[in-house]
Amino acid sequence: MPEIGAIGAGAGTAAAVHALDDAVPDANVTVLEKSGGVCGRAATRRRDDGRYLYDYGANYVKSDDERVVDLLTETLDDESLVDASEPVYVFDESGSVSEGRDADDHKWSYRQGLTQIAKRLFDGTHATIQRRTRVETIERDGDAWRLTDTDGDTWGPFEYLLLNPPAPQSAALLRGADWDASVRSELAEAAETVDYRTIWTAVLGYEFRLDRPYYGLVNVDKSHELGWISREECKSGHVPAGESVLVAQANHEWSCDRYDADPARNVAALADHVADIIGDDRLRDPDWTDHQGWRYALPDSGVDTAPVAAANEHGLYPVGDWVAGEARLHAALRNGLETGEQIADAV
């Protein structure tokens, strides 16, 4: 009975565990997740006992990969899928809005939010999820992996290990690992070359319905302080009738400069930008707000595949969008499916 460990309960891990459970149903899988939730940046919050739901990290999953479409619409319960069918428009450095993106692709979430993807994938397996368990050290003991968390508890031995944190955090774990120095260093160096965009997000709630023909606005010239605005009310079941919830994500430079600044000031500044771009002064004064900083939000490149393949030979499998080389939720899910199948073949 193979023992498999995973660091991080993001979308990539969830898809890999799903593929493993299907191919190797007798495997024992243990997932160690530092937070209290699953699905990483595909995160959903509830407010007022679920009256409001909003996806405040990744905004949706695209129907851009046939395997992922099959996973969402056939393997998982597609009756709860919601589609933000309105198009995505664009805005420029001056804040001028225009039509710009084809609306043919699906922009899917769930009535209960994007986090449902990982929840449903994990729930369909025999995996054990250990939340609020932050891995501090990795050790290769003979042919097995052992992990130690920040409370001093040890986990393993595992024959195979999935590594799901963002590339910089994975690199830090690898640098401190007790393992083959050459393979470890090459993979850590490769992970450290993956550049990430930082995103500071404001969530703005209003007790009126915003009347606009688009779901989202994206800054195509990447010269505005805001990079993205979306209307959560376009997702069925997320926002009460007659109200609006906007998710405003600042660009990388602004987010880095203001990451540790006073959150209230950040939210107010982003609300002003939203009001200017959308053209409605009421948006400067939201009825309620929320916020979140994502230090490692979106990888701008993928990791070199050669060090990943070398690590695979030792039973270590990096997984996620930084391995796929595309900062999209469907890419992380596809990479997870493929990585799970790789481990199943090895088993």
C-alpha cells in the first residue's frame, strides 16, 4: 500500500490526488496544508452567514482545456457551476473603457465559490487533509520522505511527495532539505528563477445594483494602478438581488509598494480608482469592504523542466501553475491531473 505525502492543498494537489485515487485506490495520501482552507489562491469567502460569497483570488476557471472541462462538467457536479456570461472589457492607462475580449469562453465558478473545486476533488478521495499544518523541513531518509512541521510533529515515511506551494516557498523548503545536494540545489535554483506578480485585492460591497454590460475589466497596457475589476453579482448565488460586490486587484508595482500599508487607506485608494474607471461616484463609498494581499499571486513563467524531471526520479513531484508555466487555474488543474498520473505510473 503506497504512502504518498503532499505539501499544500491547492488546486494542483487536489487534481493530482483525484487522479491518484482513481488509478491507485489503495494508496494512503496525506496532505499537509498551512491554512484552514483548500484550493490555494482559488479562494472564496462568505459574509453575513453566507448572504455574500466572493472569489477574491482567482476569479474563475476558464473552459480552455478539454480535460479540465470534463473534470468540472462530468466528474464533478456541474449543476452547481455558475457562468459569468457577461464579457470582459478592457481599460487603458487613462482609465478609458472599451470592448475588448471575446465572451465565448466560459468563466466558471460554483454557487458556493471556486474553493468547491478542491473541496469536491478531495471529498471524492480517501485522502487525509491536515489543515493548519505548516511544513518546516523535508528529509530524504533512504528511499522515503519525512516531513517536520512547525509544531515539531513528524509525518511520513512517504514513498512519493507532492510539492505544491508557490515557487519561492518551494525553493525555501528545498534549500533547507536534507536530501541529495545536487538535485535539491538545481531544483531550488530553477524555482527561484520563476518571477511572480504580487496582487493586493480590495473587495467592495454596495447596497445597489451596478448596471454595466460587462463582468470584468482588465488593464491591457499594464500601466494603470489597477489591473482588474470584476462584478461578483454576475455569478448566480453570490450576491443578493439589488446589490453589487466588486473585486478590485491592484497591479504588481502598486501592490508591492503598498503591501504593508494601512489596509483602510489601500481600500479607499482602490475604491477611488474603481469609481473613476467605471464612472460612478457612488463607488467611492462602499457599504462594506474586505481585502487580501497575495505575495505570490501569479507566476510570469514556468520552471525549467529538467530539474523537475530529475526530482521525479527521487519521488519528489512539484505541482501547480508554476510547473505548468501558465498563471491560470485550469493550467494548475491540468498539471495536477498529469502529475497524479505520473505518480500512479511510478507506483
